[in-house]
Amino acid sequence: MVNADLPSGAPVGSMSAFRSTGLGIFAIHPTRHCVAHKVRALIDFLSKALSCVS
């Protein structure tokens, strides 16, 4: 049904007045002192990559 309308741009949002609340993304690891370097690198990367997402 919708596949034919997608290329033309005909479909529009029907619930644009309703926005979901923003949810945080959390990194949970067992201890603060012994975080593996690759885990810390991943956390730092995601923090930097997602800091511009609002």
C-alpha cells in the first residue's frame, strides 16, 4: 500500500504534535577502578558521537 507513495513523498507524519520524552543512554560496568581499556574507549567514543544528538 505505502510502497507506491514513498518515492513521491506523499506520506506525512500523522502524530507530529506528539513527541516522546528523551531517554538517556547509560553505560553500566561492574567497577569504576578496573574498566578495561577497550570498554573505556567504547564509552568515550559513544559519549562523543552521541553528544550532538538531541
